[in-house]
Amino acid sequence: MAASWISDWKPEDTEFWESKGKFIARRNLIWSIVAEHLGFSVWLIWSIVVTKLPQAGFHFTADQLFQLVALPGLIGSLMRFPYTFAVTTFGGRNWTIFSASVLFIPTIALAYFVTRHDTSYSTMLLISALAGLGGGNFASSMANISFFYPDRMKGWALGLNAAGGNIGVSTVQLFTPILMGWGVINLFQGTPLQGGIYIQNAGLMWLLPLAIAVYGATFHMNNLVTARSTFKDQLAIVRCKHTWIMSFIYIGTFGSFIGYSAAFPLLIKTQFPTVTIGIAFLGPLVGSLARPLGGWLADKIGGAIITLWNFIAMGVATIGVLYFVSEKEFVGFLTMFLILFVTTGVGNGSTYRMIPSIFREQNFAKARGTGEAARAAVLHMANIESGAALGFIGAIGACGGYFIPRGFGASIAATGGPNIALAAYLAYYVICMVLTWRFYLRRSSEASGVTGLAEARV
């Protein structure tokens, strides 16, 4: 069993890092990915479950189904706020144990209530909201891992951590339809629906993996004493304008990823009824795999420049989706949507790499002309603030998990298609493009802070 608390942690010290730091960091990263992966899987369970509810005898409207898909996104984004600050209060290992353990609640509740035909829509909304607990894991996981790695490796490490979690969306959308056909998961104690589907398996299938995640976090993860901080110190990020600018931009990248992931199966079902939703997992999969690429490119080239060009690509892909959904041509629709998913992944990685860079540069600016001790103190505060900012910005960005499915639902209810919603998302990407250029790429001596961030290639 690993030591619960580590007091001496110096990732920027090359000798320390090479001798033992990187091995401890890697072990924590692996189990962080496992727990976060399951968090994403539980968070997105309802993206598949809603497609089977009519078959289970629940006759909800398309708008009501999109609401069931959207609500976990909203709750997940709200849960990220307390989860962000939990790591520095309780310890990364301790909070990972807790955050993985509470996921037994939404999975067991789902397994029970979807088999009761008298379950009301309001109760179903409550059960879907519980899945939002899985959305909080990302904030604490990313904040925790940011403390383990040196600044030069944060983009790659955070990209891997996030990608491992994001792939949980593909996992749930790929395996849930398959495993709902296996009676062995519930020991054949349930009654299958028409077609031999055990809808309760959507919840039961996660119980063993969750138990493994709790075990791994308990015996193979660590808390860092150097990551401890007061709530007041972390709350300083709220007064920084870049926290809010990056939050807006992150809605455009991660918010798009999680929102499209949640809505994609139901969007296919409503717009292309003859196409199986089993193909929906491809979108979150390519988006997840692209995220480390975005972090790696940001490490090499600069996060802001990658983010700018990525928003341009997102706009072009959105126009393509608009065209093909209007033409009712599925192959073109799927192709353009997969490209859109890839760009959300690249953008996730590049924007998340920008955050620690921004707070590092802002804090270093305060330490210019001071001694080495002052510079070390500033670096420590930069790590604390960037860890808090990663979680805080991630929380706001996750709001896209609610607004995008709700936008599709409202658009389809009003016009029969998602075109109005897609046009609104396109306009949002244009605004994000302008903000990225204005604050992180434009070189101007007249704007305070802009020049330094542009020259630093944040």
C-alpha cells in the first residue's frame, strides 16, 4: 500500500523527478484515469437509456427525453465546483475514494426504477440527475493530477487524464446496448423487455468496475501535502478576468464535447430513425483520442494558436453538419459530426494547457526582480491557483452538457430539426475565436497583460 500522504514533492527538481517522482506520478495518473473514466461512463448512462425507455413502456415526448439526457450535464457541472476545491482540502487520494464510491447511488437507483412501470417522469428526472455525480469527478481528478507533474509535462499529463476519462463516454455508448442483452449480469433475476433487453443492466454493469476503482484509489494513490491550500487562497481565481474568459472558451470546447456526446444517440434516433444508435460511440471515441493530441500540440506550439485554428475548424464542421442534416444524408452527417468531435477533443487539450500557463505567467510577472525564494513562493501559488482554475473552468465548461441537448430538444420541438440549435452553436464558436485572438494572441502594448501572454505562447 502506498503512503497515504507525501510531504516532500518537488516535480520541478529534475533529480527528484527522475529518481522517484515520475513513478509515483504515473501510478496516481493511472488510477485517476480509471476512476474518472467510470465517472464519465455513469454521467452519460442516460444518453443510451433514454433511447430504450419507449420500449420499456415509458411514453415520453422527444423534448422530455432530451431533458433526461441534459439534466445530468447540468448537475455534473454544478458538482464540479465543490469537487474542484475538495482535493486541496481532503487530499487527492481521499477524494478519489469518495467520488468513486458515491457512484453506486445513481447506478443502483437506475437499475431499480427503470424496471418499475409506474415510475413517474419527475422520479425519472431525479434518477437521471443523480448520474450528474459522475460529472464532478473530472474537476477533482484534473486538479489533483496537475499537482503531480512538472510544468513542462502538464499538457501531456492532463491530456492523458482527460482523454482516459472522456473515453468513458464511448465505453458507455458502445457496451451498454450490448450488455443490456445479457441476462447473466443480473443473474437472470429481471424480466427482459421486447427483444430480450434487460434495461436494468445499464446500471448494474458498473458495480464491479466501481469496486475495483475504489480499491485502486485506496491502495495505490497518494495525497500531497504540497497541494493543501485554504479555500480563500483558491478563491482568488474568481477575481481574475482570465478565469471567466477561459470558462467561456471552454464551454465551446469541452461543453461541445460533452453536450454532443450526450445528445448524439438521441439526435441520430430522431433524425435518422432507420440507423442504429450503436454507431453513436464513435463520436465520443474520436473526440477523446484527439484530446492528448491537443495537449501535445499546445506544449509544442502554444495553446492559444492551436485553440484559434481549432475553433475555425469547428465552425467549418458545424456548417457541414447543418448541410447534411438538412439534406437527410446520413453518411455526410456522420462524417462531419465525427470531424466536429475530433475538433472538440483537440480544443479540450489545447485550452486546458492554456490555463496553467496563464496563471504561471501572471504570477511570474509579480516576482520579476525578486529573489529565488520569492520566485519559488510565486510558483507554488501559481500551481495552487491553476489547480483551482482547472476545476472551476471545467465546471463552467460542463454546462454545455446541459445547454446543447436542451438546444437540440427545443429546436426539434419547434421545427422538427436541429438546425436552429446548430446555427446558435456556430455563432458561439465565432465569438470564442475572437476572444482567443483578442486576449491571448494579439500583441499590443496598450492592453495590460495581453502582450505578455501572447509572447509567452500560453
